[in-house]
Amino acid sequence: MNIKHIRTYLMACSLVAAFLPLQGLAQQDSEAATTGMQRTAPEHDGQHDFDFEVGTWKIHLKRLDHRLVGSTNWVEFDGTSVTRKVWGGRADLEEFETDSPDGGHIEGLTLRLYDPQTHQWSLYWGTSKSGAMGVPTVGEFKNGRGEFFDTEPSGPNGRSILCRFVWTNTNTDTPHFEQSFSEDGGKTWEVNWITDQTRVKDESARAH
């Protein structure tokens, strides 16, 4: 009986010794496959990132009266905007209208174009007074926050400045927008324009 037990024990040890290398290889294959999946994960397709803007909005605006001079005085007023999709969502067009206390009646237009190669948006702004579009502000959304940048050739003080747009709260009916300028290459920023939107719900269905 003792000899039989010894043979059984030796056979079991042999099976375990043969199985362990196979188990290690299977684990390595699984880890390699997981790593490969992580490396080949597709980039974020941002062509629907501005879908939240489609619709009709009431807008409350705050504008810094003088930029990049240390001013803390804000001018506040209200406006409206309507945004509709173009090219199935790969672009959109926003029509903006307001009466500024010191700038009179303003009719603005924002054209947003999506580049499927870079996964970025280019935002163009123009007014009925100028009849022309400015340089595009380019960027993308990450984790629900949109950041867009451009270089303004001539700032308020006659110097080239960086301009930044930031969109937040885009998963709500009250998205928030800020425009900032920087004179030191982006080390510090001064917010000079704030927009808080409220969706007009009875009109949103028509806009979609």
C-alpha cells in the first residue's frame, strides 16, 4: 500500500509540474493581449462633441470692460442664440444676437467645423458689422471639458496674445463658456468674457 501511495504522489507532482509552465504562458498571453488592446484603442471621435449646442438658448453674458489692464469691472447683458447641425453633425452654425450696453446691437455667427483626421474642431466667429470671419480657434473635448486656442495677431495693447475658449457643463441644459487672454505664453490667463446659457425647452425639439 505504501508503494502505491508513493507512486500516486509522484504522479500528482509530475502533473502539477507540467501544468504550472502552461499556466504561466496562458497568463503571459492574456497580459500581452490586454496590452495590445490598450495600445490599439481608437482615438476619441469628437464629431458629436458640440451636439449639446443644438437648439435655442437664452444667454446671460459678462464682458470685462477693459482687457489685460487689471480691470475688475464687468458689463452684464442678455442675448439669444440658435444652433443647428450641418453635414450630419460634422459642423454646426450658431446665430447669436444681443444688445450690448456700450456696443449697440450685435449680430454674431459662429461656424464650427470638425476635422475627422485630427479629431479637432475649428471655431470661426464673425459679426454682421465686419462681414468677415476671424482666425479659427482650434481644439477638442477631453473628459467633458473643451479647450480651444488661437493666436490673436494684435491684442488690446498692440501685442500678439494667446486666446483660449473653455466649455464646461456641456452635459446639462446650462452650459458654461469662458474666453481668456494670455500675454505670457499661457502661463497666466485673464478671463474677459463669460457666457451662461439656458436651453429654451419648448424650442429645442424644433431645432433638433
